[in-house]
Amino acid sequence: MPEIIWTIIEASIKALAVVGGIQLMAALNVYLERKISAFAQNRIGPNRVGPFGTLQPFADVFKLFLKEDIVPKNADKFFHSLAPVLSLSIAIAVWAVIPFSSYVDIGDRRIYMGIAPDINVGLLFILAMTSVGVYGITLAGWSSNNKYSLLGGLRSSAQMISYELSMGLSLIGIVLITGSLSLNDIVNHQLAWDGWRWNIFLQPVGFVIFLITAFAETNRAPFDLPEAEPELVGGFNTEYSGMKFGMFFLAEYANMTTSSVLIVLFYLGGWALPVPAETLGLKDGSIALAAAHFLVFFIKVLMLLFFFIWVRWSIPRFRYDQLMNLGWKILLPISLLNVLLTALGVLYLK
Amino acid sequence: MIETYVPLIVMLVVGFGVGFLFMLLSEWLGARRTTDGKQTTYESGMIPRGTARDRFSIKFYMVAMSFIVFDIEVVFMYPWAVQLGTLGMTAFWTMFVFVLILFVGYFYEYKKGGFEWD
């Protein structure tokens, strides 16, 4: 069989596994969010479905599937249905270039843990997909033909494109240091030298900017203006019901996972083990080493997810003019300067 | 060369497959008890007035324009950033001038109030 068929088979199997993983992570996020917010507010949180309420998110999704799918009479039917599809599909498609562990050698075939983490356009693909993600929300707001939806959609898209600039610029610092757009290269560059090569130490300013923009891109508190309940009901998803609403919901939590994963990969050393692999007696390319890498990576991601939720229940929402000021007047010039300084540093220290 | 990008296409197909599957499932499995009241536009329980296809603040348009201007600059920076190690100081000064011109435009828009939000 030609090589291309194998590539397609391998990619399809990985893709299905990753899709399942994303749904599970979204479910986990919902559960964590509800439990942690309950503890933050001195409540118990979901505790009826399954042990400690762990099956609650699955029950919610099944319920949403069975709920009536209401499409308003005045809505643009086609785009009203397309918008959630676009949101969810793009949130899934980003994972084409994201690795979650090193690699496994089976025979003479090296299998990377990720669909195409070695691809030379990785970072650009992620940025392109985040840009397309804006369309889902804008379309949802416009096609509903509802004033709240329209305002929510507009706010959300304006916010996302404003912060996308700083996000793209902060990532240039990492590209400068690594000299590659492939996510595998970015992580491998941080693996050497145990800890102190993590990009968070080389790019502290870039890290803070990326963290802030990650919150804004995922529309999470303190930047959750698109769905500021007291003023806009539900924002862009006011007119959605049933699983179409559920798709926005899933996409939002999938994006939260993606952001945490990206922060770990770009700044926190990815799957770097705390001790060299040799001292653990794990062979390069073995399944055990890949599993250990995945475990370290997953723990870091969970800590970041907790941080996302923690911030939501600690910090009040921004006002819209404050949001725009922060994005355009503070983050944009700082990230531009950061790019120039990083470039100088890379040239002089190499 | 094109084979390298096949996994991306596979993932896009799978992603959109899942998206459309979910949409179709929600339309097939969902209850159907439609009434006129359900299908009206939601406006906090009031009878909807007018349409949402109305004019909205010019500010959103300004933000979108500024975004396009600056985003194109960012796109220019990516190939530069990848190759800076091999290109050396010349490339740095070229980009320095580029960013300088960008900053002139930025301060012009700043002073003109393009980033003000009232």
C-alpha cells in the first residue's frame, strides 16, 4: 500500500481518539467548574448523578440532545444552524497540530502523540483556526436576528480580534527563540537543561500577555462580556436551544482546554519530566516514557484549568471600554516592544 | 510535500463531521412541540419591536479596520521570526524600521482617538 494511505489511516485513528478526548475534557471542565464554583460559594455542587456527581455533564449533554431545537421565525435558518457547527468544528480542528506527549516507536515507524505535531506550519495553523473561530460567534449573533444576540456577537468578535493581535505578537517571541513553527520543536527546545529552558523564564512578558489574551479569546471571566447576563441575557447564544446551544457550550470548554494546553506547550515546558528520563530507566521511544510524559503534561494542564476557574470566581468583570483600552493601548505596544527586545536578545546571546 | 498536510485535512474533515453530526442529531432527536410563542424573537418577554438588522456603533467597524491593519503586520513577522537566526543583524534593523513606521501609524490612530471607547 502506498505511504499516503497509511498516513490517512493513522491520522483518522488519531483524529477519532482526539475527538473523544476533547469531549471528555470538556465534560471534565464542566464538572470541575461546577464543583469548584460550588466550593468557592460554599455550596455542594452537583452530587446526584454518579459518584460525587461525576456523570452530571454526560446527563446534561443527553438532555440537551433530547430538547427541542427552536429556530426563531425571523432568523436566517442556514446561518443559524451553521454557526454552532463552525464553532465546535474549529475548536476540534485546532487539535490537528497539538501534541500531548512525545512519541512511540513501533517497529521502524515513529508514532507521534498528536495528529501532526511535527508539521512546519503548526503555530500559524493555530492562529488561523482561532481567527476562523470568530466567524462562528459573529454568525450566531447576526443570524439570530435578535438585538441581544447581535450585540453579544459584535462585542465578542471585537474583543477576540483585538486580543488576537497581542496573542500573535507574544507568540513571535517563542518563534524567535525556537526558530520553528512546529509545536514539537517548541517543546523539544524547552526539554534540554531541566527546567530553566522553559519559555516562561525566557519570555516572562510574553507569558503574561499570552495568559491574558487566552482568557479574552475563550470569552472567560474577567473578559466574559459577550455573555454578560445582566445586560445581554445570553449574548450571542440567546436564541439557541437544544444541542445547538450545547455545541457552543462544548466549543467554549474545548477552547478552554486548548488554551491551557497551549500555555503548557509554549511556556511551561510541555511534557518535560522533573528528572532526566535515564534516571527513571525509561528508554527513548518506549511506551512507558510516552506515558510518563503524558502524565506530567496532563497534570500541568489540570493545574491551568483550575487556574482558569479560580480566576473566574475571584475577579470581577471588566467594563467594555476598559477591555478595549487594555487590549489596544497597553497589551499591543508592550507585545510589539517585547518582539523587538526578544529579537535583540536572540541575536546577541546566540 | 503535500503529503505532510494530509493529516490537517483529515482532522478538518473529522472536526466538521462531528459538528454536522451533532447538528443533525439535535434536529432529529429533539422534541417537536412548536408554538408561535416559542418561535418569536426573545426580548425579555416583551413583544419584539423592530428588527435587529439595524445600524450599530461605528466603533466596531473601527476596531475591525485596525485589526486588519495590524494583523497583516503580524503575519509579516512570522517568516522573519523563523529565519532571524540565519539572517542576523540586517534582518533585525529591517524589522526595526518596519515596526517604527508601524508605531507612527499607531500613535497617529491613538491621538486621533481611534482606540477611544465611549
